[in-house]
Amino acid sequence: HIFEVEQSLYASEGVDWSYITFNDNRPCLELIEGGTGIVGILNTLEDCGGMGTAHERDINFLAQIHQKFGGVENGMSTKKKKKNSKSPTPKEIVRHDNFITPKFGKDRDFIVVHYAGDVRYTVNGFVEKNVETLSNELKDLGSTSSNEFIRDVFATNGSMICEGSTAATPGRSRSTIRGVSVASQFRTSLQMLVMDLECTQPHYVRCIKPNTLKAPNTFDCGEVLRQLRYAGMMETIRIRREGYALREEHEEFYRRFHLLLSSTEAAQGEGIGHLVKVLSKRWNLTDEEWQIGHSKIFLKHDLATKLETLLSLRVRSAAKVVGRFGRKVAQTRASKLLTSWARLRIHLIRLHRQIAAANKIKSTYLMSRGRREYKSTLFCIVKLQCLGRRAIARQQLRNMRDPYSGMAFVELDALYKEKVVQMEAAVESKDFALAAEIEKIL
């Protein structure tokens, strides 16, 4: 399946893929399931559900597959052969590459060469187990059940049986009296799964068992490698490695890897074709290493790794150059910044000193001027105080010499009369001390 997907992609892109080899598992599938004009093991198993005991039908089935696929001219048969059974002519006997008739036990075993390896099958109970044993009464009972899940199960089973009766064996009309076999149901289910996968874009998740003991912290390398090999992972990896592991759009690839061109080579042309031509000539590459498709370019894993390594080295080298240039620019800017900062600092210091000196001169001048003004004001104030105090002293002295000098005659006469009245009142009250004092004043 992986190779078919790769093949369709290469064909759509116009890429040559003839040198890629792969293990095709289609013959094994045709051996088991059959194909166009080919009768497979499952078809033979359905044809052997006739009369006879279970052991006789198994022996008849084994004899037919040995005769059809194993190259056995006289196939094994039961004691009671069918009357209308005919042995094939020698011209019809062709041995299938994926079918092996064992040397020992060929009366009950056959070997199919699968992709994973040779698998030995024992035919005991093959024909009996292939018959659908579910009765019609049980089917009717399940389809009419009150449980919705049970009804859905039997409805799905019935639809698969109908599809298997019509599509399981194309080109052959089969009677449905005995029902549809388990092989037909399996083939129908498988075909439906394939149809679903073809209509979608599946992404597979491979579940790998680290050991067979289900023990924790145990990793069996041989068992894991066997599972990877049998699951087809190793073959898929081999096909991808033989093919083109890396595929990118033209624009994206040119955008990433055009850095590998020198300036002279880049000036000579542009586009994905010019890039591939220059790099192929430089490293002596052939079309098997990489090819240009219609919309994508295809590269092998080794070349892709080499290109990624060279691109990483080129980017690192360019990053170093850019880093050196950036550091130089940063150093230049830093030196200029430091120089500018130092000059500014010196200018600020000088300006600060000038401002401090100017402030000191100004303060000294203001102090001297204030001191002169203060002294002048103080002298004036003291002078005024002296004059005022002198005037007050003169007035006090004048008052002491003549307390009534400033009074008019009328005021003096009124004062005299008041004092006389006070003295008489004192005499009447026999306060002779007060009367004597008043008389002294008068």
C-alpha cells in the first residue's frame, strides 16, 4: 500500500521510480482471497461445504488446495469421493509461489508464505467452523428485541449477510439456502474496511509491545524488532529510503536552500532548476539523488541530510559574520555612547561648578548688600529710638517739673474744685491722712 501511494505520487509528479524495488504482497492476498479469474483458498473452503462428515470435508478441502496451489497431481481425497469431482490435467497443475505443501503432515496441514513468514495451518474443523450456525429463529428474536443495542447488532449482521451474498463472490451465483459462510462475511467486512480507507486519509498508529510478559521497565529488543518487521515498518522504511524521503514544494525548497549559492552563482539565474543544476555540478549528483517534479522536488534521505548539514553550516557561518559585524557595530556605538556620556558628564560638572561659583558670588554679594542695608536700617532705627526716647524723657521731665503745665485754666479750676471736695469728704470721714495728702497737692 505504501509503495502504491509512493508510485502514484511519483507518476503524478513525472518522477522516474523504476529503480525502486519492493516486496509485493498481492500474490499472497490473491492466494487467500482470490481475484479476477483466480480461485482462492477461501473460495475453495466455501465450495467444500457439501455432504460427508466434518473430517471428510476437511480432507477434501485440503486435497483441493494441494491440487490447485501446491502442484500435487493426485490430490489427497477421502474414501468416499464425489462422483462429479474431476482431477485437473497436468497442464492445469501450477504451483503457487506462496503455497507450500509440507513434506510431513500434508494429509492435515498446508503452509502459506505470508509477508511476515511461513505459517502452517491445520485443517481440522475448517469447513465446519466456516458454516454460519446462527438459526433463523435466533436472528428473528434478536431483530425484535426490546434492547436497541441488540437490534442494531442483528441488523448490522443481517445487512452484512445480504451484502456478502451479493458481493462476496462476484460473477458467481450462490444459493442462500445454507446461509452465508464466515469466510464470506469476513471478506465482505474486509472489503468494506478497504472502501472506507480508500475514501479517507488514514494515519496509522503502530502499537508495539515491549515484552511478552507484560512486565514494567522491560524492553525486549528482539521482540520489538520482530514486531516492527512483521508489521511492515522495516519494509516501509526501506522503500522510503530507496525512494525520495524528502519532498517539498519548489518555492519552499528554493527559499530554504538558495543560501547555498554564492553571490556570483545567484546572479547567473534563479529558480529551482538553476539551483539544482548548480548544486548537481558542484557535488557531482545524478538524477537518482534528486528529481524535480511538476510541483515538488524529491530528494533521497542522504542528500537531504547533507543539504540540511551544509545549510546549517552556511547559516552558522553567516551568523558568525553577522555576529562579528553586530558586535563591531555595538562596540562602536558603545564607544560613541561612552564618549558622549563622558563629555556630557564633564560638561555637567563644569556647569555645576560654574553655577556653584555664580551662586556663591551672588550669595556673597547679596550678603554684603544685605549687611549694609541692615546696618543702615539699624542705624536709622537706633537714631529714631534715641530721638523718640529723648522726646519722651523731655516730656517726662517737663511733667515732673510741672504736672499741670499742659492743662488749661478751666481744667485746672475743675481739678482744684474736685480736690477740695475730696479733701472735705476726707475730713468729714475723719481720714486725716488722705486730707493732708490732698492739701499738700493743693
